[in-house]
Amino acid sequence: MNTRLIINPTSGPADKPDLSTEIVEALQNQGIEAELCTTSPDEDGERLAAEAAKAGAELVIVAGGDGTIEAVARGLMHTQTVLGIIPMGTRNNIAASLNIPNDLSQAIQTLVEGTRGRFDMGKANNHYFVEVVGVGLEATLFPWGDEVKEGIKKNYWAAFKSFFSGIQAFLQFKQHRLVLRLDGKRMRRLRILQVNICNSPRYGVQFTLAPDAKMNDGKLDVVYIDNPSKWDHLCHFFKAMRGERLPHERLNVHRAAKIDIKSYPPLEVHADGQYLGVTPITVEVIPDALLICVPTPELLLKFADANNSYGLTEQADSIFTDLPSISV
Ligand SMILES: Nc1ncnc2c1ncn2[C@@H]1O[C@H](COP(=O)(O)OP(=O)(O)OP(=O)(O)O)[C@@H](O)[C@H]1O
């Protein structure tokens, strides 16, 4: 089978060794001969993936974190090339949302014995994303989050300073008035700190903000607390980090295919951590945008029996048992 392997050798924690050789060997042991390409700071993987799809590759395997997987996904959108995922990042939210294990041998077993299914992506104005759009406080804080993440890899003092700048920005941030339209229907005006529009259940620092979001339902989950205090907001996110939902009477979850947001004054927007500017914004689902290789329910049971430490997210029942597994 015509296969390309795209590796980001820098994905994951700073002390993680480059596992390229192990990955290539582990694939070869399973009969997968892949053409190896590596990403660089100027080539995130999108072009490498698009090029492979154009050349007729049946499978593009990406070994990297969420940023690299997302770039490769963009390159494969609306093609017949299957995306295979070997999670190598720090957070691995996309893999977790698709029940793909972090364990290298199980991820490769998924490529061999798994099944392919079509999954949705999202579009925020003209930007394609896989996980989430955040409008408001989170988008304002994201640059500090990234600096802390980079600082932890390279310079603890810089991470510490960024952390305190982030706290200052959090304290200064005020509620905004916002008008939300779901599938063209007008909603009442809200007062919010943040609205999230989720394609996948999990994103960021392992926030499971939309535990019921499915990446193959042709919808996006819209999550917000109307008129929250800063304390409500913190509790909401600490709960989401533990995979739980805050019991709060003004916590709202809606499902829609198209969401329009206006706010006064404008709020900052990010999609999967990339800054997109400020509101107004239109976010739409792109149904069935991507073919991805995922574990079958039987494989998930095998993985659970093997007692791996990975938390499965209950998407198994919506994953495609009727499609043939990918042959290598
Ligand atoms: N060869 C390379 N050298 C340095 N940086 C690279 C290289 N290839 C890609 N990058 C950078 O890696 C980043 C993407 O990292 P990625 O998201 O895959 O890993 P992560 O941040 O550790 O994982 P996660 O997003 O799951 O937490 C991008 O900023 C990209 O520019």
C-alpha cells in the first residue's frame, strides 16, 4: 500500500527522545513500508500530506502532537487518503477524542486492525480546525498558555513570568455582551466570559469540555455559562480537566451546524490555539471531511483488557463497525 509517514520529531515533552527509528521499525514489523518525511518549523505537515494525497497515497500516518495532526488533517481534507495517527504529543487530545491509544504498539495495532470512518472538521471564518473554537477569555489567555508550555520546555523563569502575566489578564478580563445565533435562529443576548464551539470532546490542557461531542455527528457543541462569576468559570474548567461537567443552572450546551457570534466590544477568537482575530465570527461544521483510521469496539476491549492507562471516551459505539479494516 502506498503510505507516507509524517513525523514531528519535536512533539511531546522536552525530554522525549526522537522515536523516528522505533516508529519506522515498528511499522515495518507490521508489514507497513512507509515513505518517511519529517516536519520542520516552516513545514507543519499540511503540504506533505496534501502532496501524498495528490500522488495517490492510500494512507498518511502522522506521528506527532495535536498541532501536527491538525496540519496533516487539513492537507487530507476531502480526499480518499486515510489518516492514521500515532500520538506523540504532550496532550494528545485528538487521539483521545478518537479513542486512539497513546501506547505506540497499540496505535500501530489500530492502523493494522482498525477501521476507517469519516469525521467532521470545523471552519471558523476561513480557517479549518479539528478540536475547538474559543471566543473570549480563553483566546485572550492562549498566548500566555503557549509561553508557559514553551517555557517549561526551555526556561522555567520565563514560564513563571508568563504564568503571572496570564493571571493578571484573567483578573482584568470583564464579562462581554454577546449575541449567539444557532443555525440562523436568534438567541437572547448573553453576558459571558467565554463561549466554546467544540468538534471534539477534548482539547487544550486535556479539557473535556464537551464530553458528549461526537466528531462524526455533523454538529458542533456550543458550551457557555451565561452571566458567570470568575469563580464559576474557574470551577467549570477545573471540572472539565477532570472530565466532569459543572452542575450550574446557567451552564448551557447546544448543538448546531452553524454558529454566528457577535459581541460588544469585540472578543478575541482562537481555533485549536491559533489566534484568528476578533468577533464577529461564523463557525460551521464540515461534515465527513476526513477519513481516519480508528479502533473498532473489539480492539477497544482488547486495549482495555491490556490495562493501559489511557482513558477511553465512549465514542466506540459511534465508530464504524460496518467498514472494512485497512489492509497493509
Ligand atoms: N523539526 C521541527 N523542529 C522544531 N519545531 C518543529 C519541527 N516540526 C514541527 N515543529 C513545531 O512543532 C509544533 C507542533 O507540535 P505538536 O503540536 O505536534 O506537539 P506538542 O505541542 O508537543 O503536542 P500537543 O499539541 O498534543 O500538546 C509546531 O509549532 C511546529 O512549528
